[in-house]
Amino acid sequence: MPPGGRNGGPGGHYMSEEEKAAQPKITAKLIKRVFSYLLPYWKQLILVLVCIIVSSVFTLMPSVLTGLIIDEGILGKNLKLLIFFIVLSLVVSFLANLIGVAESYINVWIAQHITFDMRNQMYKHLQHMSQRFFTTNNQGDIITRMTSDIDGVESVVTNTFRSILSNSITLIVALVAMFQKNWILALLGIAVIPLFIIPTRKAGKTRWTLTKDAQEANDEVNGVLNETLSVSGQLLVKLFGKEKEEYDRYENINKKMVRLNIKERMAGRWFFMLLNTVTNIGPMALYLVGGILIMQYDSSITVGDITVLVALLGKTYMPVNSLLNIQVDWMRAMALFNRIFEYFDMPVEIENPKDAITPKKVTGRVEFQHVDFSYDEERQILHDVSFRLESGKSMAIVGPSGSGKSTMINLIPRLYDVTGGRIFFDGVNVKNMDLALLRKNVGVVSQETYLFNGTIRENLRYAKPDATEEEMLNACKKANIMDFIEKQEKGLDTVVGNRGLKLSGGEKQRISIARVLLKNPALLIFDEATSALDSISESRIQEAIEPIIKERTSILIAHRLSTILAADRIYVLKDGRIVEQGNHKELVALGGVYTELYETQFKAVQGGDDGGAGDGAGDGADGGGNGA
């Protein structure tokens, strides 16, 4: 946005090409929806309106009192009246400012509470969106809607809406007062106003264009700096001997930016010179015509009246200019609300069923019946997948990268919903089960470990806020992380850093396992929990996993043969289909996909090769949240 801002100075009242292209269609429904956020605060809004009316009247009163000061005080040679009107003018001015402060406070209070309501509503809505929403939408855009877009609503309430009310009332009061004094001079004053507005709009448009061009040149300069002064950029420049060429490129863009900046600054100076000249035309015209009326027609108008009319005319310039340009501010405000409403209107794909089933006892039994799944119509991930996992048993899912292994396990806690077939959890269709209960009983340890910026204790208690010290230590022992915790000076109160950056990959993963164990889910899923780790860390985690899967219903996606062998049954997935199933010996004997995996990957890993075939992130949007 060019200097001068949205409501002030030349250039503030023009829309960019992007803004023009994104203009929303203003409908009664949209306006009604916008004002629905103001409705809960209607009492405060009435108070704001009263404050604006009183403040506008009081603000104009000193101009009216100027006439009395001149006519009855100075020309009437009445010192008592002169002092009285001067004091009254100062008191009224003080009261106008005082009421203005109160009005600003109430206005800001309303705006802050509206944004508070909208942030809460948006956050609650986003928390209920499916995983698909977060994998298909840009994270930066989500944060922008949640922060700067909603923050912009405060500006709409405190500036745009207030500007419409305040300027309208000020203009009406000023015009009424002018016509009360003298209708001839009032009409003359109104006729002069376009002389002020037309050059303002023309100069503003010119300055907007120049500012836009200068900003583009500035972006070019920043682009060159980012490219050539970064570590990698500088290395490339030096290795190819391009210092002279890059300097010349920077100098040319810098010259362009300087030239445009000079034009833009001088356009502002020319504008203000023209503006000051034009704003003097109105008062001079009133003095001329008023003087003629007094001198040649013996009019009832006084010198004080002419002074009042000149002062009131000056008070109309800004309101008229603002109101004529309010369309741009209004469109920007509506576009802002439209962006926010776009997210509000996105349907919640995965909802808790109205008559949700809540089994009293959950054991973690899982059954897939002819399950199909696709992220979009063009690419199907799973085809007719069927299997059954009994309570207390464990199964391993193996297959080439991108075969859909992580996608399968993401369907169980309903991070996504199947597009065909059914999934049963303890004999209940997951779509009919209470969503909170379902997710409470499914624990996932993924390869992408996520720890919050806090202590180990805080991260563990995310799974169970009321966990005792003994419960946490027991979970850590099972996760094979106690040796690390005992070496730390602060033990469980050791800070892990943002996303656990102060810890190694293996340490983060074992804390993640401890967190899931504290959750105590009926079904425990390990989704490539060791694929991104070195062989030592992998071994420590493996030592933790193997006893755990013997204690509870488990699903393992792994590339380590010992883990696969520990499972009661192995399912081989290829291109989204279960192509083989059985135990290790049976599958090797088949001479199919599993045999190939065994020969090329599992054997190598078993022999100490750390290059095992982790599933990676190859399953499209695979890899749900850690510690779910």
C-alpha cells in the first residue's frame, strides 16, 4: 500500500490489480453475515454512535463560536462576551476530544472482542477439519487466515465502519450549520468542493502507480540480494567468477529503484503544492462573495458568519474525500471477510456421528472389509483391502515405498475416511464409533517425530495430563529412554527445544514411544518408527518395541526383519493391494514380492546394512501425527 495509508494521503484509495481480480460479489447475505458479528455488541455500538454524533457536533462548535467571538466579542467590543465565548470554545473542544477518546476505547473494545470471537471460531473449525485439509492446503495460507486476515477485521471495525459513520455525521452537521448561516455562501462552498476532490484523486492515482512500480523494483533488488549474498549463492558466484556481472545487474536495478523513488516522492510534493492552492480557493471565494454581499447589498451576513462558513467548509473537505473513496475501503473489507468465510464454509469432512457408539470395553480388534481409498479421483491408493487383526495379536505390513502402507493405518483413527468398503474397530464400524473414543484407543508412533517446545515431562503429559511420576518413569523404561533421562541434570524437566531439536533422532523417537504408552491405547501402531535413524538408535528403539508388541494389539510397518518376524502375521502390500499374506517362512517360499523384499532389503538390514528400505514419505500424504 502506498504512503498515506488506506484513508489518508494520495494513493490510499486505489486497488491493486490483484485486489480488483479478487473483488467479492457484495450480496445481502454477505453483508448480513458480516453484521452478525457486530450484533452481540449492539449496546456498545449504540454508545459509539452517540459518542460520534456528540463528538462531531462538539468538534464543529468552536468553528461556530468563532463567529460570535468576532461579531459579539471583538467587533461588539464586549470583553466579557469575548472571554466567555473563548472559554466556551476551549471547553467544548476539550469535551469533543474527551468523548473522542471514550469512543475510540469502546470502538477498539468492540473490534478486539469481535476478533476474539472469530479467532476462537476459526481455531475450533480448523481443529475439526480432516487431515486431507492440512495436506492439500498451504500451511502459510492457513496461518494467514487465522492471524493477519482476522487481525484485519479490527481495522475494518475501528477504521472503515467508523469512517463511514463519523464522516457522514460530520458532513451532515457541517452542511446544516452552513445553510443556517447563509444558503448562498453554503451553495458556493459545495460548488467549490469538486475542485479539491478531482486533483486529489488524479494525483493519488499517479502516486499509486509510481509506488507500485517502485515496490516492484525494490522486490527485484531484494531478489538479487537473496540470490547472491546467501551462502550457496556466494559460493556459486565465486566458483563461476561472476562477481562483475552480478554487481552490474545489482547496479542497474538499484538505479531503476532510485529513479522511481524520486518520482514517487516528488509526485507527493507536487500534489501537496496543488492541494494547498486548491484548498485556498474555497475560502477565498467565500470571502469575495461574502464581502460583496456585505458591501454592496447591505446583507444581514456578518464578518463572523463568513469566518464560520470558511471554517465549516474546511471541515467538509476530508469527510467528502473519504466518503467518495469509501467504496475501495468497503470492497477491501468485504474481501477480507470473504476470505475468512471461505474457510468457515469449508465442510467438516470427518464428524462425530450423532448417535455415536461408545463400547464399554475396547480391545483393539481391527477388520478391513474390501476397503478402497483415494485422495482424489485421478489416483486410487488402496484397492479392495481386507484383513482381520484379533485382539492381543500383532501384524506387520510390508511392501515397496509408495504402496499405501501408511495410508492404511491412517484410515483406522479416521484421519481420512474410506472411499469404499468398511473398517471395523472392536466390531463397530469406525464411522459409527465415537470419534474421541476411537482416537483415544489408537496410538501411532510415526517416523516424523513431533515434540513440543517444552520439557520431557510436558511432552509426556500431553498424552495423559494427570500422569503420575511413577507412570511417566515406567513408560520411559519401557521406551528404553531412562538411561538418557537419568544422565540429564534436570531429568524429566529437561527442555527438548523446538520440535525436539536439542535431542537426537533416536532420543526423540523413544520419548514419542513413551508418550504413546502413557496414552495406553488398545491398538498400537508403529509406522516406520526406525527408518530415519542410525543403526545404534534403531537398535535401541527395536529393543523397546519388541516387548511392547507382545503385550498389546499392534500393527507394524517396518523394514527390520526381526520386527517383522515378531509379528503374528505378515501382509504384503503392492500398488495398494494385499498381494501376499502369511508368516515369514510361507512368504519366502512363495517366491513373490516378499521374497524379493527379503533378498534385496531385509537380509541386508539384518546383516548390518543401514540402508534398509524405509517407507519414507512415499505414500502420498502418509505419516499422520505422532502420539495420536
